[in-house]
Amino acid sequence: KVTKTKGAFTSDMALLKLIYLAQKNISQKWTMPLSNWATTAQKLAIWFPDRMILDLN
């Protein structure tokens, strides 16, 4: 919905900034807990061990 009304962007960075800000606004309004997050986090840690570090303490 964010980029729907835009015909063109001045640069790729302008598009990325707009998407980043939209995601930031959505995450601030999020109230529901994520379902099955523990399972998802474990799978991400297996697939991307250098990006997803789990603190099990």
C-alpha cells in the first residue's frame, strides 16, 4: 500500500527508506504475539547461524 500511489522514485535508496519507515510504523502498532516463534527462531538459527544468534541463558 505504501508504494501503490507512487509512480516513480528518485532513487533506489528513496524506495528503501519508504519501505523501512512503513515497516517501522507497522511494528510499533503490532500487538499480537507471534505464533510458533520459538520453532521459527530455532529454524532460522540453523539456516543462518551467522545472522541468528540465540541466547539460551
